Amino acid sequence: MNRAKSMLFSVALSVMATGAAQAQTAYKIGYIPTSIGQALTQAWRSGAEKVFKESNVTFQAYDANMKAETQVTLMDDLINQGYNAIILQPADAAALTASVKKAEAKGIPVITLNTDTLLPHAANVTMDDSGSGYLIGEKIGESLGGKGNVAIIQSPPGAQAGIDREKGFRAALAKSYPNIKIVGAQNALWVKDKAIEVMNSFLQVNKDLDAVFAVNDNMAEGATIAAESAGRLGQIKIWGFNGQKSTLTLIEQGKITGTAYTNAFNQGGTAAKYAMELLTGVKKKGAKTEIIVVPPFAATKDTVAQIKAEDRW
Amino acid sequence: MSVSAIRRLILIGLLISIGAALSVANPSFLTLDNLMTMLQEASLTGIVAIGFTLVLITAGIDMSIGAVIAITSMICVNFISYTSLPAYIFIPIALAMGCLIGWFNGFFITYFKLPEFIVTLATRGILTGLALIAAVKDSQGFVKNVFIQDELFLSFGETVGPVYIVVIVFFVLALATQFFIKRTRAGSNVYATGANPTAARLTGIDTDRTLIGVYMFSGFCAALASIFLCARMMTAMPEFGIGSEMDVIASVVIGGTPFTGGIGDIWGTVIGTLFLALIKNGILKLGLSPYIQPIVIGGIIVVTVVLDVWYKGFAEQRVAKLARQKQMPTREGV
Amino acid sequence: MSDKIKSTDSTLLLECRGIDKSYNGPMVLSNVDFSLKRGEIHALVGENGAGKSTLIKIVTGITNRNAGTMVFEGHSIPLEHNKNAAERLGIAVIYQELSLIHGMSVAQNIFLTKEPLFAGLPVIDIKKMNAMAQQMIDRYGFNLKATDIIDQLPIAQRQTVEILKALSNKASLMIMDEPTSSLTATESVQLFKIIRLLKSEGITVVYISHRMEEVFDLSDRVTVLRDGKLVSVLEKDEISPAEIIRLMIGRALTEDESHHRMVRKEGEVVIEVNNLCSQGKLKDVSFKVHKGEVLGFGGLVGSGRTELMRAIYGIDAFDSGSITYLGKPYVPSVEKSIAGGYGFVPEERRLQGIMGAISITGNIGIANLDSISSRAGFVSGTKERERAQQAIALLNVRPPNPDVLVGNLSGGNQQKVVVGKWLIRDLKLLIVDEPTVGVDIGAKEEMYQTIEHLSKQGVAVIVVSSDLPELTRLADRIIVLRKGRIIKEFIDGTVTEEEVLRAASGIIEGSAQ
């Protein structure tokens, strides 16, 4: 009830403030990641919150439980509730396209994170999935001396970000290291426990596995647990993606070989800033989606120290 | 007034009072847009719940409904991507597939006398896998969820006036099904089969045929809901509907159809579906933590079921007393 | 073939000759003749396994005969008979396990699968259906409403609905399998009225029962089966309970088996109940049971007998009153009762007494875990088996194989297993609730002997029964409950069944206390 009251209050305030200085205007901005409980989505959130603290913004996060259907429901609800802007990490590119289109038609700008939708909208703030995947492919190829067996721990079917990472990775191997064999590729649903299962099956089938690329850090950590308990951690190079704090620590300990680190605080903040600029009229919405790429950084045991403590998420 | 009528009135009363409270708490609740999206949400669950209600009345369970939604969406998207057949041809085919899956469920349950839960759970697993296999892939073999642009197909997601077509279909289907189970012989057979299968067989009811029919209907309803879901989201995903069983079961149980069979009707399910949709919408409107939602829904189910059991015990006592009183005059006459 | 049929006796509704039946193996029926006259009440009797059910199944088309002829109302019935055909001919069964649908109204049940429809539409005309049902109810003068929901009716009235259902099928033959097994004495009397009414309407009734008095009172003729063979067909003037029993079991019962005099037994009190009250169920119930005494509890169904037993055993709590067990104040709970030497054989055997999917050994073991397991809690398989064999021998369970699943045993043998669970303990008090419902006469007698055997060994026994001959046969003393109170106690001398029934029904000479 308190919250409702304060919301009513802020609405009243905004009515009174109409016509006053723009900085006084209250905005409601919604945040719909695929799941709010993950290191990456939490980092995005705190990065965005830091930006919004400076302006009069109610920033509300919603959990979609990894389901595209739920995200569509949430999008509809935020549109009905008259949110001013939405920051969305689509669970699926195609599935959220209609929702994003609907929001934009009502004048609500949508900024997507990582996964882009199929029709133009305000902006897409993304890691360089394909490029980073390519980079990891080259790193692995180099460290194996151009020969060996590699497995991939995949994202769920249809998750564009994961697919792009994998595609980039495969392209690098195909181009520069044709003698490296991809011996397996299985979906571990982005999560650690499933990745342990998948890694175990890789370990059982392939007695001479040399490297594993997991398309996110959670799954890389799962693979590490499985390899460690099989006593083969030292023989297998494990790469993740994203660069969350726990993974960086594991890299320092030498358990994980490397990850494509992106400053997720920065990424969230960039999305938030862009939203504010659109709302305050600093920027105008273009005909095409504005794509902002956050550059990756290959974090390995040698380079990880360069990532400052406050940039770890 | 009967027990179920009182229960229903209480639920409707709660529906209205929660709605009123939400209108006060958040002004965006009582807007046409919000009410219409809420009804749309309710209808997508509700269409599946109608079929599921009939299954529960026969004392069965259908765990495959979510997977039927997934496979139906894959069937549609394959037609759209790889053929030029119009929607009015492939939609009936997709619906027929839903019936066929239901037939398989019913056949295994009746012919091999297997437990409903196991059969439909197996079907669920098989269909989940098939949906992934059937999913549209790009040139490198990655699942690519297609953005549907078939206008006729997408018109299923449109509105008539402010009302979504799916809402109209839901209410018409509810009306027809309610009429069917209450006013036709085949409908009576459904109740009889659930209440006491042995007695039903002794009375000359072909319980196997009834069961197969009910599972086919359940498959049909899930397939129908799938088409509306795809049209709404303008895409199809191999994981559509997987996990939605819980919402369907919750709607039906809140609506007053128990797992024991022989009892329940569609109006209850309609109210239960609306109730669940309202609660979910309300949680969003109050800005409560998203983690609260499953807890609230679980809590409501427990409360309704406990009240049902408690009230049933109470009603049985009363009935026993009535029965005893009825017996009195004849007894003294001996 | 059909020429011959026309020449047979036209007063016969059904004529079966030389019926053979075997279910892969032993002959269940061999060369049985069975004929029914129009409008007669015909009893079919025999011990369990004599072939009664099989014969009925053949007549009603549930199963097919292997050989023999069957003629019903002049129609020769082929070997490939089936249930629907039998129904169309007018053969109806009133099942022992009621075949009504819960949650449906009387009218819905009567007309299930043949509901009246609106002309030309597949839509049920509910108004018309209710009116038709009410018309039938009124014609037979039953105390029912067409719109009553089945669940709200007492068993006896449900049976009436079954009969109406058969009548609506234009049945000319009605088969009733143990129709009184779950009725109280008064309700049974009601049913007999209805049966006579059916007879007066020209309907033939086949009556199957273990209760000889009923058979004796009702029947015009009796067919006796034994071991799948026809023993005899008795005419009205040849019927006597003793004769029927002699034919059924192939020997006459001894005086001791059929008669019993009440004997006062005094001495050490095993259990004493004082002023037990339980809201709406029991009021001021006080009694004692002595060592070696058999105390009978009579009364109508719903008079509080079962509730009283559950309270003493500790299943249900009671509001006030006290219990003294073996001289000490006792607040019952199931665990304490078992440990303290109680045995309890509940009323609904299938629901409360046995685990059908488990072997005899398992069923007996579970009630005796304390004596078959080590201190650490591990069960000793050998000990468990010994106990089971002990019980099997003591009670003559058939087959005497401890590995048989209890669900596969006959009703009588299941009952023995339930009793057997308690017998091998240091038993001080045994409570049996309706011990012989659905049990054949031979097994019944064994059950009685077991109870007597126990009481001779000093066990106090409480027997609850609606079967009046059973009570008078077993009990040393009889207490009659009515509406939760003790309304009459019969001590010493003899008691007639009528006296017990009158007390139970509330008709008592002099003061009603």
C-alpha cells in the first residue's frame, strides 16, 4: 500500500511539475531481463540504477523466469501501466519483436540488451557476441597449437546471443585451425547445474578432450566443476563468456582459462543513459535501431589483473 | 443452495473485491487496455483449461498439454516457412494433430490400461523432443525462431472492437463445452466415467471411448491455444507452453474441479482462470517482487484445496444427518 | 432348434439346461440346469465358490458359457451372448457393489445412457427426464425425489434407485446379489416389501444371499449349488433354513453351531468404560467387559456402534468420560492400544484392515513389527515368516501359503488375515466390527470358532454386528445402542432376534431406558 501511495504521490508530483524544468519530470522505466537472479542481469541493473539515481526515475525490474511468453506478458503490462521506456533483454529475437513493436507504436522506446529483435526500435546495446566468439576461437586454436578436440556448451535453441557467440567461435576455427575437431555441442540452458551434466557426458565420451567453450560464464563454471571432480581440470582449457566476478576469480586461481569480459555495469549504464537521452529529447529516435557495441576484453590469467575491482560484477 | 454454488459465489465475490482494491491501488488497472490484455492472458490459459477440466472430471490427468502447444506451434511455423499453403488449410491440420496426440494418450491409457500420468508424461517428453527436432533451423543448423508474417494467421491475434478474438473464442468454447457436458448423453458419460468407471461400464457406457474422446478434446484445446499464442507472439518457439501445465492445473483446481473425478464444470474453470489472471496481473500492478508470484499462486491453491476438503467433510456430515432423518419415518413403521 | 423351444413350459421365463463353464482349467459349472418361472422370487444359494456368480454372469451375458442351452422368453440365446443383448431382453442386475454414479441425481442415474432428448436434437430434456423419473417413483410409492443427489441418500434408498433403473429398462428379470449385506434390519424389511411389489408386477427376482432367514422368508423356490453342480431345486413347502444349509455344505450343522445360550461371565474386568460422551455421536455410554467374555453390540447402522469402537481403540477422540483398562485409567491412542494388547478388526476390511497388494506375511508382519525386528529396527525375515505361518495355522487360512497376496484371497480368508494380525500377539481385548459381512457360511463358522477359541483362552471380545443370528450365536451378553445411547442390555437366559431388533428400532416395552 505504501508503495502504491508513493506512486500516486509521484504521479501527482509529475502533474504539478508539468511545464517546469525537464529535470523535474518523473519517469517510470521498466527493466525486463530473461531472469533477474543472474550476475549479468544484476550488473546491468546496478549500472542502470547508478545512472537513474541522478534523475527522477522509478526503475522497476521484472522477472521473466527465462521464458519469452512471460516477457511478452510483462511487456503488455508495462505498456498498459504507461511506462515511459523499457530496457529489455529478449529471451528470443523473434518472440519479442511483436511486443517491442507494440510498445514503440505507443511511443514507448525500447532498448534491447544483447539480443536484438527483428524490427527497428530505439537501440540495442550489445556485447560483441560474434566478434568475441571469434576471438575465443583464435585463442583456443593458438593454445592448442592448431590441433585437438574441442566441445561447445550451448545456449538454448533460438537464443540469438548464444548462437552468435558459437557461430563466431566456429568461424575462427574453420578459418584458421581446420585441424581442430569439434567433438560435441550440447545445450545447457545457460545454467551451471545443467552444464555440469553436459560436461560430464563430454568427459565420458571423449577421453582426449582438449578444450571447452561455454557460451556464458555460468556454464563455464559448471564445466570446471565437472572437470575438476573427474580429475582432468589441468588437461582441459575452459573458456567462458561475459566475465562475471566469480569467473574472474576462477581465472586468477587458474581453474578457468579465460573469458570474454564485458563491463556489464557500463553496458547497463549505457542503455540507461540512452533511455534518458531519448526521454529528455537530447536524442531523437532514428528509422533504424541504434546499435551500440560494448567492446570485449579477453581476460586470462595474464590479463585479468587489469580489470579493476569496481568494474567486477 | 448447493455447496458448489456457494463456493462459486465466494470466488466471484473475491474476484470483484480484489479487482476493486487493485483499481484503487493502481489507476492503470482499471483501463480498457489492461482489462483486455488480462482477458487475453486468461483466455490463452483458459482454452487449455477447458479441455483439462474434462480430463479431470474423468479422474485423469493430461501432462502433455504444454508439449502439445509446443509441437502445434512447430507444425504451424513449418507450414509457414516451407510451404505456401494458406492458413485456412494448415490450421485445421494443426488442430487435427492435437486431436491425434490426444487419441494416442487415450489409446495407451485405455488399451494398455496404463496410468494417465505416466502416459501423458511420456507423451510430453516425446513431443518436447520432437518440437526441437521440428524447429526451423538456419543453414548452420541452429534453431531460428521465425518471425511470422502470414497475415491470415496473424489475424488470430487481432481484436474485434477492443476485444481480442481469443477471448471471444474462449467464451464460446466454454459455453459450448458446458452445454455439451451438462445437456448431452456423451457429456453425462464423461461424469459417469469419472465418478465410478465400473458402474459406468455396468450401465452400458463405453468408458474407453469416452476417455479417448476426452483426451482428444484436451489435445484439441491445447492446439487451439497454441495457434492464438503464436499469432500473439508472431513467432513459434519449441519451448512454447512447456511448463504452462501448472497454470492450467491451478485454474481448474481453483475453479472447483477436484482431482478425484466426477465433479466439476466449465463455469468453475472460467472463474478460476479469470481469478488466476487477476492475481498475476495484480502482483505486477502492486510492483511486488516477481518471486512472490509463484508463492501467492501456490498459496491460493493450498487454501482453496484445504477449504474444499474442509467444506466437503462438513457437507458430508450434514448429508449423513439428513439421510438419517429421512430414514426415520420408515423405520418406525416396521 | 426353435421348434423344440416352443414346446417347453410357457410359464418359464428362463430355462437353462446343461450349462458348462470353465475358465481355462477346472470346471466352474458343470451340467447345471436353472429355470425361472414368471413372477417368482427365486433364491440362488451356495457357498462361496459354488458357482453362483458364474451362473449369474452367464445369464447376464458378462461371460459366455461353454455348452448348454439357454432360452429366455422363448428366445434361444446363442453361446455368444453379451451384456447389451441381455439388457435388451430385459435381464437386469442389482449389483452388490452399487452401480450408481455419485454426484448425479436420481433421475440422471435412472436414465443414464437413455436420457430423453429434445426431438431431433442430441440435447437432453432435463425437465422431461425428471418428470418421467418422478412418475416412476410415485407409481411404486417410493420415498424419493427425482432431483435428489445420490450422495445424499442412505444405502437402502440408493438400492431403490438401482431397482428403478432396472425397471426403466423394462426388465422382466431382476437379479439381486447380496442386496441386504449393507442394509440394517429395518432397511432389509423395506427391501423385502419392494421385492414382493416387483413380484406382484410380474417381475421375476433372483435373490442371492448368505442369510438363510431371508431366503426362507422370501423365496418361492430355491436353487442350491455346490461345487459347480446343481444340488437341488426346492419348492416353497420344502424350504427350511436347516435344509438349505445341509444341502449347501453337504452336511447338517450341529446343534452347537446353530444355537447358543447366553452365559454370565464374571471375574477380572479387562476394560471398563464410564459415561463416554462424544458430540453428536455418543451419549453416556458405560459398560464393562470381563476376561473371557464375548460382549455383543447390536443396533442399527448409525447408532454409534462403530464410533464407540473407534473411540475405545483411540482412533477418534471423545469429549468426556473415562476408560479403565486392566485396572488402570487409560486414555486410548492407537499406538498405546496396540502395545497394550488390543486387537481391532475394522468394519470396512478392504479400506481399513488389509493391504491387498502385500503378501500374508507382510500384512501380519506390519502389525507385529515390534516382535519381529531387532532393537536397531531391522526386520527379521525369518521371524516374520514364522509369525505368518503361526497365524495361518491358527486360523486355517486357505491357501496356507504365506507368500500369497492378500488381495487374491477370498473375503473370508482376508478376514482371517485381519484377525490373524492380532492373534499372534499377547492379546487381551479383541474388537471385531461386522466380522462376517460378505463371507460365506463355512468361513463364517470358522470365524465364530476362532472367536470362541480366543474367549476360552481368556481374551475379552467385543463383537459388533448387524447380523442378529450372529450376535445371539456368539455373545455372552448383548448391549443395544440407539442414537448413541445404551438402550437395552440383555444378560443371562435367552434372547430372541426379534427382541434385539425391537430394542434397536426404539420399540421397547415399558420405560425406554
